[in-house]
Amino acid sequence: MVIGMDNVRRACWRRKSGLVGAAIFASLLYGFVEPVRANVVVAPTALTKRLIEPLRRSLQTLEALIEKSEGFDPVRTETAFTVAMRDPLEVLILPPMMRRLARTAPRIDLRTVQVRRRSVEAGLADGTLDAVLDVSLPLSERVHRERVGTDRFVVVARKSHPGIRPGFTVRTYLEQQHVMVTSRRRGPGAEDIELGQRGLRRHVRLRCRNYLAAFRVVGQTDLVLTMPERYAALLGGNSAIRALKMPVKMPTLDLYLYWHDRVRDDAANRWLRGELLEALGKRAFVGKTVA
């Protein structure tokens, strides 16, 4: 605070606290500030200039934690939450959640981000992330989890696809050219792993990063796409595209909500988790049966 204002008298006037004088003394003692004019102005040292931004971020995090844990009221509290989730979940969760927050939490902001899965636990531990929605992850016991949904894979193709015949079989599936949605440059998808265990392989003609683009490609070409059923139903307003039962038995796609032990009893975080569950639906979800 003193560093940000430079002037000691002004800082004392703003805070009206004897703690300010002690803070200035300690800052001088440990070399964080240095006097410029006698008893009036201090300036940050080179050490302080390097520490200002990290300290400011830490203090903001501490302030947010205090606000969230003491007297939390979603109607009156002004704060922001950060939740990590993948693109498809944003489409499913954010519209109903933001409609609800507009009525019940008008001063609370929401940020959704995508983080590397190996960084999830660190983000939850240091408060960078308040919650995470993702598939099953190998995290420590300090990270709590709740299974909040399940989905399954389907294959989408345009209805006029010349290679799709009645009775969609494994052979027909392998004869097609495929779109694969992934953020990685190389490597197999979940369906490729299952196929590989059976000694089978498909031809991936296109790798891209999001399902919306892939879905549109499928609607305009003879490529097919393997994707979560619920997301396919959401995007499937286009009657030219149909969803087919995956001919290869696949594990279900389970969704988990993660939060750290440090916020286990935090009222604000409990509220956030409840809102995420409300947006997802109060029961585990599975899309409608497809042909």
C-alpha cells in the first residue's frame, strides 16, 4: 500500500491505522523501500520492484479467500470464481448457469479457463482455480472429487452419407474417413486405444481442436466424427446430421467435479459447486438412445 502511494502521510491518512507506521519501519529495515525526502516520501528499491506484482497477486488471492469464507451471501458478495473446463462443457453449462446467476448472484463474476491436466492440482492448491470439471484424473487425496455425470460416445454423419448403410457395423465404421477432435498434435484418441486393443485401426483424415468445427465438417463432407452423445444432441439441430450408435464397445465418459481440501468447508466454494451441479442437472446425464 505504501509502495503504491509513495507518500507516507497520504498512506497514513488513507488507512488511519498505527499499523501503517510499523509497516513502513519494517519496509525500511528489510530494504523494501528507501527514503527519498526526510520523513515524507519513500521509493521502492530494486528488490521491491521485482516483488510488487507477485505480492499484489498474493494479496488479491488472500482478500478473495477472506471474502469467500466470511459472511458469504451470493446476493450481496462481489467476487469472481475461476472454473476449469473443456469447450464442450462450456456450451452445456454456461447458458443455464449464467441465466441463474443473473437472478441469484448479480455481483458474482465467473471465469472459465482451460488448463493442462498436469497443472490442475497445483491450480486448485494455490487458489488459481476454484473448481475443475473434467474426466477422471490421477490427483492426490487433497483434491476432492464427485462424479457428476456420465456420457457415451456416438458417431455422427450426414444423413445422405453414401457409405452409411442400415446396421452400422465395425466394418462400416473402419471404412470411413474420420475427424478427430484433440488439442494434441499427435497421438491416439480414446476410440483409437479401444480399436488398437482389438487389432483394429481407423483412418483419421482430419485432426482439429473443437467439436463445433468438426461437426460442421461432417455436415458438408463424407467424414464421420466420434463424440460425446450429449454434445452431439446439443449441436444436432441440423437435421442433415444423424447420430449412430458406436459399433465398438467403449467405456463411458465420466465427468467429475474437483475441489481442494483447503476449501472443503468454505461457504463460497460450496455455493459454487452447487451452482455447477444445478447447471449440469441434478442427476447423472446420458443422452437419448440413437439409431
